[in-house]
Amino acid sequence: MNTEITDNDPVAKVWALYWKMKTDLQQLTLEHVEGGKNESWREIHEKARQLTSISEAMCEAATA
């Protein structure tokens, strides 16, 4: 089985986007909770919604 990931691999691109957004959301939430930066909860909520949409699409694609 070929496990090499290429730039043309759409699954790899979706996973990369998912992990980037997840990391960004974790950092944004941590900064907000620690009071380091005054980020809006609306921004955090929007990023969480986007992340949820991506993860739902990934689950649907995996079971298709």
C-alpha cells in the first residue's frame, strides 16, 4: 500500500487544514482563558463551528 502523501492528495490537504484549525483554536482559546490576548468569544465560536463542519465532512467521506 502506498502511504506517501503528495501536494495533490485532497485527503491530506483536508487533514492539514483540520489540524491547523484545531491548533489555532486551541491557542486562541488558551490565550483568551489566560487573559494574554483579548480575543472575542465570537471568533472562537466561529473557528469551532468551522472545525466541526470540516470534521463532519471528513466523517461522511470516510464512511461513503
